[in-house]
Amino acid sequence: MEAEDGLSALGYRLSASPVSVAICFATLAAMPRPTARVAIVGAGISGLAAANRLIELAPAVQATVFEAAPRVGGIIETVARDGFLIERSADSFITQIPAALRLCERLEIADQLVPTEATRRRALVVRDGKLLPIPEGFVVMAPTKWRPILRSPVLSWRGKLRLACEPFIPKHKGGGDESVASFARRRLGRECFERLVQPLLSGIYTADPEKLSLAATMPQFIEQEQKHGSLWRASRRVRTDESATESGARYSKFVAPRGGMGSLISALAAKLPAGSCRVNSPVERVTRTSGGEWELQLRGGEVHHFDGVIFASPAPHVAEAVQGVDARLAEQLSDIEYAGASVVCLGFRADQISRPVDAFGFVVPAIEKRRIIAGSFASAKFPGRAPQGHVLVRVFLGGALQPRMNALSDQELVEVATDELRQLIGLKGEAESVEIARWPASMPQYHLGHLERVSQIEARVAQLPGLALAGNAYRGVGIPQCVQSGEAAAEGMVKYLAHS
């Protein structure tokens, strides 16, 4: 049992295979020395995942998490108020990328995960001030069923005919990175891009699609075009009956803890040794000592020394911190731009809304010239988000295309959100519950050239032994990608410590 417990701490399962057992014991022999110390800067999902993985693989390592804010979790936060369960940012995660799901399994909270409501797995889009269903089977940028598209009033007949030409559009032969907007217009037509693709992407990345790199955000569409010559033909090859009945996103693959996303943060924090998370502790700079240690200086002058450092904070903060170590690395990190957004969460009685809330939410095309990006009917998506007879709506404002909205006061944000809902869903009266979340400069923008930039950053970091990066600034903004990046950083750190 003792050997099996040790192997479990390393993330392995004991196998009857002699080869597997030999590999596991070889890994145990390569454990870092017990006195090794590692700092994790940033206690968002990436930093907490890194710290958790570090102690799973090397329990004897002294890991300390430094967080500038007064709480852990980063932008993930669940608030319970007036009977509502309110998510201030992400409300779920996708299981198609398994990192977050596997983490929940190791934290023993997988049984708390609930799927999205099966009967409402669709999204709406604003057209001429009205909410219309996104055509069934149209997922982000992939048309999988023609009949619903032809019947849909979202596109004009001219737009539908142009979209129907997609299978006959030749492959892109030019080299270099291509923007999402360029790709979508080229393959699907301008109207489809403006009416469907742009608003769906804004709901995911809060970005300007004219600058957004397709290779960095949705490389599968590049592969589909090159391999099958058409997104339509590619979708016919990979389509399943389940995904074909959805619209907007693959909602069947999303899950959330029954008690909200904050449950994941709480479970992660509870796994860490007592006292290992230090909140209200902003790291201002790091330097490398002559003896090869990493020296961290906190605001106020407090200094600590570590054998390794994992930065899981936003790229601009990392740039400032490493300026004295590698000025070129700091410059490259500073080149990653960020956008901010605000979320206004409003709780109403169901009888205050005249339009049936029979979808997960809606997106707003930029050409509609409205003041919001999207709206999410949170209580229709997962159970337990609102009291009986009530509805919880989350309204998103700002982003790269409307940055001025983030400068509004709290009262102005609520007024804008409420006014838009009056026009779109027939809202009457005022909200019974209000929660406002502001996330300035929190969403990295994967602009053209992003992958090349990240490769250059990773190459420079590789020349700095004991330093690692994690987070949503590099190779994925979703929760599974953040978990994956944090765990990869921890695994790399363990290897470094074992051989240093």
C-alpha cells in the first residue's frame, strides 16, 4: 500500500505491467531533493493547477503561491446572493480538452459536475433588434446542416447563396498567418461573417476578428480546409448526431460544478499545504543570484529565495518582473495585448420577461450597433442558478471592439444592460439582484503572429533554468488550457529540480 500511495502521488496508477512499475519507481528515484523551494506567482486557475501538480509529483518540495489580490482564484469567482448562484466570469468548462476534467477526477469532485440542460442547447443572435435562433448545426464557423440555414431568417438569400458556395471555394495557398475575419469572409462570405461568425467569436475571445490569428485560436479550421478543401465537407466527415442538433457552440461538451466554478477553486486550494498560499503579496521583480537561486522581491521590499519560479500571472506583469533578468523576454511578453470586459449579472422574476428564455443566451453582431456583446441565460444553462420562478441573466459589455464601455460607472453599466434587455427580451421592471464584475485587461488577444511570438518567448525562457510560464496568455484561453499549461509548467519544474 505504501508503494501504491507513492505512485498515486505521482499521478500514476499501479499497473500489473512490470514495465509500468519500473518506470514509476524510476520516476520516484528522480524526485527533487526535499529542500527544493518553488514559487508560483499568481493564484488563478493556472497557478493553483501548477501548485497542485507540483505537490502531486513531488510532495516534499516547498511550494509557495504568491497572489497580489486578497483572494485566490483569479477571475473565477462564484457569488451566492438572494438565492442566486452567480458566476462573475467563466461559468463552465469544455471536456473535449480533458485537462480540467482529469483534474476534477484527481480532486475527487468529478461527481459534482453537471452537464448543460439538454433541452435548451442552442443560442440566439440579434438581427434588426430581434433575437433569432442561430441555425441548427452552425457551430462557430462550421455549417453542418444546410436545411436549417436555408430556412433561417438570420441570413438574407444573397448571404445564403454565398455560404452555399463554400464547398467550391479553393484552398488558401498563401503563406503566413491569416486573420479569423479574412478566413471567414473568404470561405463563408461577408454576411455570414458579420451575422454569425463575428458575434460568436466575440462571445469567446472579446476580440477584434480582423486582428485575431486563426492559427492561434482555431487551427482546426485551417486543417479542415487543407485536408478536405471545404469546411462543409470536413463537417460531414466528423459530424455526430449529438453535435448536429446544437447551434453556436458544442454545449453538450460543457460541464460545471453543481456549486459553481468557485467549487473547483476551493477544492484546489484545499489540496495545498496550509500556509502555502499568500494573498495580498504582489511580486514586483525577480533576479538571479550568483549562486543560481531566484530572488523574489515583493512590494514593500520583502525578499525570498527559491530554486525555481513559475509565473502564472498576466504577461504584462511577468514582463515587468523579469525586466532585470532578460530585457528581450520582457519586450516580447509586453507585445501580448489584452482587452477588458464587464459582466452585469441581473436576477429577475420570470414573469418580468415576456420572451421565453428557451436558449442558453444570445450574441450581438457588431453591425447591430448595440452597447452589449452578449447575454447568457445562466439559469437556463445549469440547475440551481436561480430560485424557483426566477431568471438569472448575465450581460457582457466592453471587449476589444467597445473598450469605452468599461469606463462606465456601475450605475451606468446596470442601466445599459437593463435597457438592452428591455428591448431584446421584453424585460419589465428592475432587477431583484445585481452583481457587477469588472475585468480590466484580463483577456489576452491572440493577434496575428501570436504563435511565432509565443515560440520566441518559450525559446528565451528555456535559456533561463528554473523559470517557467503558465496561463492563458500563450496557448489557449479556456480553463482546460489554463490547467494544462499550469500542470505542464509544474512537470517541467520537477524535471529541472531532479537534475539540478
